[in-house]
Amino acid sequence: MAFPNDEIQLPRRLGLLPFKNKVLLPGAVVRLRCTSPASVQLIESELWQKQDKGLIGVVPVLETDPTTIPENALMLIASTLGPDQVTSPAQEGDDGREDRKSIDGAMKPKAPSLRWHPRGVAARALHLSRGMEKPGGKVTYTLVLEGLCRFSINQMLSDSPYHVAKVTQLDRNKAEADHVAHDERAAESAQLFKVAAGELITQLEQKQGAGRSKLLLETAPAHRLADIFVASFESSLAECLAMLDAVPVRDRLVKATELVTRHLQTLRVTDQLAQKVEGQLSKGQRDLLLRRRLKAIKDELGDGDGAGDEDDDIVILEKRLEAANLPPHAQKHVKRELKRLKNMQPQMPGFGSARAHLELIAELPWTSTTKEKVTDLDVAKRTLDSEHYGLEKVKRRIVEYLAVRKLKNDARGPVLCFVGPPGVGKTSLASSIATALDRKFIRVSLGGVRDEADIRGHRRTYIGSMPGRIIEGIKRAGVNNPVILLDEIDKTGHDVRGDPGAALLEVLDPEQNTSFVDHYLTIPFDLSNVVWVATANRVAPIQPPLLDRMELIELPGYTPEEKQHIATRHLIPRQLEEHGMNKHQLKIPDDMVAFVIQKYTREAGVRNLSKQLAALCRSAAVEVAKHQSEVAVQSKALNSPMGAIASMGDQLEVEMELEADVSGATHARARRWETIQVDEELVERVLGPPRFDGKEASERVATPGVVMGLVWTAVGGEVQFVEATAMAGKGELHLTGQLGDVIKESAQIALTWVRARAQELNLHGKRADGSLVEGLDVHIHFPAGAVPKDGPSAGVTMATALVSLLSGRCLRADTAMTGEVTLRGLVLPVGGVKDKVLAAHRMGVKRVILPERNVKDLKEVPENVLKELEICPALRMEDVLTHAFEGGYSLSPTSRL
């Protein structure tokens, strides 16, 4: 910044830069961006080329509004420029039309009422950079200008390519220096200005520090600082124009003193308001303290209401925290939060969240545990047998787990994860573990959870924050060693809000969960005493690190015999109880249970079977309710001792029946309630026609090219029909049924093997060299196209379907198969053998073709199922074809590939 004794000699001609509705004062610094052609040309000619010696004039361009322009402005314009030169830049040819609004506030072409101010400020560039806009390559300039001195416009000389005017310098010359040195009134005004500016600087030092302002006030002349101080305030356009027009030094100082004094008064009023608000808050805190002391005095004198401090919620909360037996690290955190809470007013925004946080800490069972009873393994085994039929391997593993807990109570056992189709009893098994251990049972559903905060909790800075599901479950249990079931752990997802599966790694890791930190709780909590159990339908979606922390226990589907036992021992009694009936009112024979299982349900679990039994109970409940209503009406009408007996019909299972004797007299006769017997007619009337008649396989396989395959799904094993057909075409393979990439590759391998072995297989449409005609298109379809299908276990099925299609022979209707095939015809092993075999048994299939290397997996299949099935092992595709066709499949003598 230049000092005032540095005189400046302005040239007679200056290029003008318009500054719309803004004013640049001497000594002020402003940053501009010029984009209009006229402004860019001005910067290039006067500043870019001349560098440090370049000067331009920055002139305010104003709207002719009498409230924003001094009265003498238009008169001064008319007297200095003349009426022909006081036109809007928008009317000055190409420059006005091309000049568009930019960041520097330059002229706007669509404002016909803009006028040049008669005075401006000469400025030099402190910083200048050149840029280019894309697209188009338009040149722009970014510059930092410092105002130097005032000038007046005498005459506009040119307006193309930019405005040039003849100017006269008004300050920072020898005449101004002489005037300041000899004018006593100007010296007095300067002294008044320095006093006001000093008070302002002192006021600012108390808030943000004044920096170098005080040093500048002591060294620089007052009439130069006047412009700088005014430029630093938020002043109106009229005030800035008045300061620009204040050419005499005394007028300039008087105007600056007024503005500085007004700004100082604004700061003082602001400080007074802040002190008043702070005083009100302090008064509220003081009143709270006095009220507490007054209550204590009344309690000592016996004048209180007897409640004492119990009426104070904070005191009650403090006592609860003291009784919670917090660990040392939690006590330190609670003391700090309590101190903060006591210093807050209830109406403050953070009071509610701070109090809820402390209440959660008080409610958590930091040291409260359930004492385990000494487990009798025989009793536990009998309990499991009574609650769950079958599942011998699973129950044996649970008994082993209980035995280890009995020998070592603090043993960190593995996390058991029950994997199986819906309705096989995964959740009830976890509940049985809690019953055997005599611990509380908490179920945490993870299905559809996509936010990490559901596991770790939300941070308390968010509105509506809450603890995670784990800590919330611990709080519900009231003890720190419950059995927590993580239900549907394979249904968690992840998105931008985090990965819940990754958060569960800390929960289930025994080396980390001793100090689990919930984001809402913010202090470590010990989860090592919790017994964790998880359930899932599929293993594939579970992350490998999370899977590594759990022990998988597979629960396959039930056989029809097992379902019948489960229905008789568990489902029917439970449904009768839920529908308000007993076994004397409704009886479902075993043969009808088997009928419902075979004709209306075909699932791995028993959930759908339970629904069908519930429908039968509802139908019977209608009849029972009707009869009880009739008995109640008759007994009330007769008003006799026999009627009293009839009113007890529900307990005695009798109803009243009115009879007329020969004389016409009416009397009551009690007859016993006849139990509703469920038969086939009643089942079809309630449940509708049978859904599965057992003829589907024979009807569909009666056509060449249709094969029964066995697949594994999330709901257990299923029988999947595969259809193939051929037509004239270009030798292409078409696949439909919403298939995945793996099964598509298996189809291509199967077709390749069939074409390569066409001569040996004696297939129709082959050439002389034994290969199939290339003009034959093959279409393979998997019905139920709405269900996605994928996996490496359908290669054998598709190859057999192609051989059946091209040979024109039908497959056996009692045979299903599974396995993967290679290009050399080898049959590879697959997974899910037990579920697939059970699915074939439910379907009524008598023969199952399996890869030879999967025979060892049949040990897990119940013996009663294996007795009713014929297992056909296959090592090569030739073995599969031999078992699949009636009478086998004859191959032409040729060398194998």
C-alpha cells in the first residue's frame, strides 16, 4: 500500500472499466473477473502489456434511482459530459451490446437506465492472471486491483474497443499535500477520526484481534485511512458514492468519522444483547441451584412433602447409576456426562439426548447375570426329543455343547449357525438351548438390515439416534449372559451406509467382543458372556470372514414319516389350543395327516403343513361355535335343571335337543357332542382339490426330450423338469428359464458331448461322419421361468434330455438324476445330495441317479427313505443313459473320446 506522501501523476487519458452499482475507493483492494470483450480488451491493452506501469480507471455505473444517487450526480454528469455522452452503455454500439455481466459486477446489457458516474478511481493491478473458458476458447482475466486516487471525467473520447475518457486528477497531488499541511480545521477533523477509529480497533481486539490496524492507525495519515476504513465496512451504495465525491480532505474525514461512529455503536449494541442473554442463562442456573438448596432446607425442617430428592429426575438417575455397579472406565465417563447434564437447562437442545444416554447406561446389566443351573444331560436330551422329532445329528451336537458348558462354565464355545430351509425348526432349536441353560432368550432379526448402525448404533450427534440391536437386546434381557439368536444372518445387505456383516465380525469374535463399543453407548461393553446362535437359509451369501467365526450345522428337510410324527405330536395339539378346541371336538386321523402331506404340501419343512392344519381347525371351529350357541339359547329358554346342565355343554360335551311327546308337551333331552372326524371329503371341501396328484412325472416324461432333474434351493431340494426340442435352423443353442452363467455353460458342454458322440449314440439327423447336422437348432427350457436358476448340477440332466430328444426315446417316469458332466463324459459330484434325495422321495420318485463319488453322502439320508429308493451310481454319461432309459441304452461299438 502506498503512503500519502507518494504523489501520483495520472495520464490525461484513461481506459475505463465499468463497475455496476459498486464503488472502489482509494486504498481499497478488490478482486475481479472480466469476461466481456470490451473489458478483456481493456485489460490486455492497459495492464497486461504495460505490466507494472499500467493504470485503468474504475468508474461506478449506476441506475438512475434518486434514492441511491446523490442529487448533484445527474447535474454533474450533464455539466461535464454533455447530454450526448450521458447514454447507457447498452446503447453505445457493439461494446454495450457485447458487454455481459461477470463476477466483477460489470455492466448488464439489458438495463437501459444505467449511467456513468462522473468520478472514478485510478487503479493498478496487484495480481493478473489469464484464463480461457471451455468450450469456445473465450479469454478471461482474473485480477486484483488497488485503488490509488480519485479523478473526474472531463470528456468521453472513445467507446470502441473500450471506453477511453479525458480525466483530471483530484487527490494525491501537490495541492492536496499543501492543503493538509496548512488547514487547521482538517487537522481537527483528522484528530476526531483517529479517536473514533481507535475505539473501533479496541472493540475489535476484544473479539477477533485487530492485527496491524493499530500500527497502521499510528503511522498513516488520517485522510488516507478514511477511505480504507469506509471500504472495509458494509456501507450502502449512496454512502460509498458520497465518500467518493468527498474530494476536500475535511469533508472526507467528517464523512468517514460518521460511518466509523455508527459502526462502533452497532458493535456496542450487539455486545449488550449478548451480555443480556448470557446474564439470563446465568440467572436460570442460579435459580436452579437456589431451588435445590431450598428443597434441602425444607426436608431438614420437615416442611417438605416427604419425597425429598426422589422428585428430582437427575438425582434419581444419579442413584440408578450408582446402583448399576459400573466398571471403572464407565464410571469415569458417567461422572463427566452427569456434570455436563447438571449444568444444562431442560429446554436446551442437547439435554434430552444426554439424559437418554445416561438412562441407557443405567439400564444396561453391567454385572447382572443369570446363574446357570447344573445341566442334566439326560434331561436335556429328553427335552430336545420331546420338542423336536428327528434331527438326531443336530441334537447330538447340542448335547455336546451343553456337556462342555457343564465342565467349563466360562468356556468360549463356538457360534452355532443352523442352516436349512424354512420351517425345519432352526429358531425353536435356539430357544431349546436357552431353556436347557436356564438363560433368557433374545431374538434379533437381521433380515433386510443394510445399515451398519443397526448393529453398532447411531452416533449421538444425529437426530433420532438410538443404540444398535445388540445393545438394545441386552437391555431387554436384563442380564449380560442371555442366549441371543441372530436370525436370518444371510439376509443382511450393504450399501453406502456400511456393511452390517462386517460389524458382526466384532460381535461374534471372542477375542474382540470383550470390549464391544456401540456408537451410541460410546463406552466398551463386555459381550463375551453371551451365547450366540445364528440361523440362515443359505451359506453362499454369508461373508467368508463371518462364516469362519461360526460352526455350521445343517438341518435338512423332513421325510413324510417325520412330518406325520411332528404333526401328530406338535402341530395338531398346538393348532387345537390356538383355536380354542380340544381333541374331543376335532379329530384328525393319521391317514388324513398323510393325505394332506402327500396331496397338499411338498416342502422341506412343516410350515405349510401347519397352515393346512390350521385351515381344518378353523372350519371345525365354525361348527363347534354354532352348536354351543344353540345349546346356550335352549338352556336359557327352558330355565330348568336340565337347562343348567346344557349351559355347561362345553365342559360336558353335551347339547340340548327339544322333543314333543304325544300330548304336545315339550321337554329337553341332552345328547353327547359328536366329535368332528376329518375325512377326505372334508379335506377337499376346506383345502380344495389336491394340488399334487402324483401323475405329473409320468405325464410330462411321456414325451421324448423331458427329464426329471434334482436341484437344491434355499427352501430345500426340488424336482426340476428339463425340456428339450429341436428345429431347423443354423445349429444354434437356445436357453430359456432365467438361467445363470454356470448353467448356460453346462448346457453348452452337454450339447458338445452329444454332438461329438452322435454316431456312437445312434442319434437321428447325423452326417456320414457321425456329427449332427449343423442346420439343427436345439432349445432347452427350464419351466418356472420367473424363478432364477444357476449352479453346476444340471449337466447330466441336459445331456440326457438331448439324447432322449434326438433318439426319439422316452425316459423312465420313476427316475430323477443330478450331476455335472465334462467334455469327456465323466460325471462329477455335486452338493446338497441329502436334500435332493428327500425331494425325490417327496415327489414319489423310485430311482435316483447320482454321481458315484456322491454315494458316501447317502449316510445322512434316513434309512427308511433309502429303503424306498433305488440309488443308481454313475461314473460316466454312458452309465447315466443305461439307468435312465427303460431296458438300458445300446451304444455302437466305437472308440471312446
